[in-house]
Amino acid sequence: MSETLIPNIIEFMAAVDPFDKLTPKTLRDVAGMITIRYFGKGEVIDLQESDQLYLLRTGAVEQRNLDGTLRARLAAEDFFWFFSINTS
């Protein structure tokens, strides 16, 4: 993570529940571990990559069930988590 981006990330996260409850040091530590990703409209997030927590800064995401029905609509300051289940 670029050191120049960390203050901006801290400012954003400090206004989002539950991250606003972290101590300043923990918030800075977490901000330093973040990977920023940009997704275009209609792009599908590959959930096979690894365990991920997504925090939306701008835009919106639709979560869909396997049958294609809408599960949830998420927007700025919402977050969601996907994890891999290892069955081997």
C-alpha cells in the first residue's frame, strides 16, 4: 500500500461502522494492509481468489444467489465478506 494513500483510507474508514470503533493505531495498521481494487459496471467479482472483506467506497454491488435471483444490493460504506470453503 502506498504511504500517500493511507491517510485517505483512514479518514474514510474512521467514518464507517464498525471500523470507527478501532483505536487510531489499529485503524492505521488495517489501512496499511488494504488492497484497493476497481471494478467496472457489470463486472463479476471472482470469489475463488481467497478470503476477502470488501468495503465499498463508491458505487454499488448486487449479490446474486446461484439461481440468479437478487440476494442483496449494497452501496457506499456497506461491506461484505466472502470466504473459501476447503472441502478437501
